[in-house]
Amino acid sequence: MNVNFFEWLRDGVRQSVLLGVSDAIEQIGTPTDSDDLHPNVAALLATDTGTTKGTRGKSTAASKKRLGKSLKDMNSSDA
């Protein structure tokens, strides 16, 4: 019998998430059968999404912040 730890863990997480969603739906209940959208949801769907596409990849290297030391920084401080 070949037991893969990560597969077992993944299946456990999947089952926990599904049970959590099931419990949440049971407590909250399902939405009413009305065709009207909430005004905030309608406003969100009506916004222009074309203006936000592609802005993430256009940042320059100078504007990026580094969160830690690089290997060069660590080696120069040790020497």
C-alpha cells in the first residue's frame, strides 16, 4: 500500500472546505429567488474592467521594493 502524505493532506483539506461551505450554507441559507441584483453588485458589474487590465506588468524595476536581502547583500555584509 503506497500512501502519499501530500495526497492525503490535499484530500483532507478538500473535505474540510466542502464541509465548511456546506455548514455555512446551512446556517446562512440560500438567497431568495428574485431576479433583482443588489445595487452594490450591479454597480460592481457595471464598472469598466478594461482600464485595470495590464497595469501590473508595466512597473519598472526601479519602482519595485525588495522585501529582504539578496545573496549579494548577505555575502558583502559577512566579508
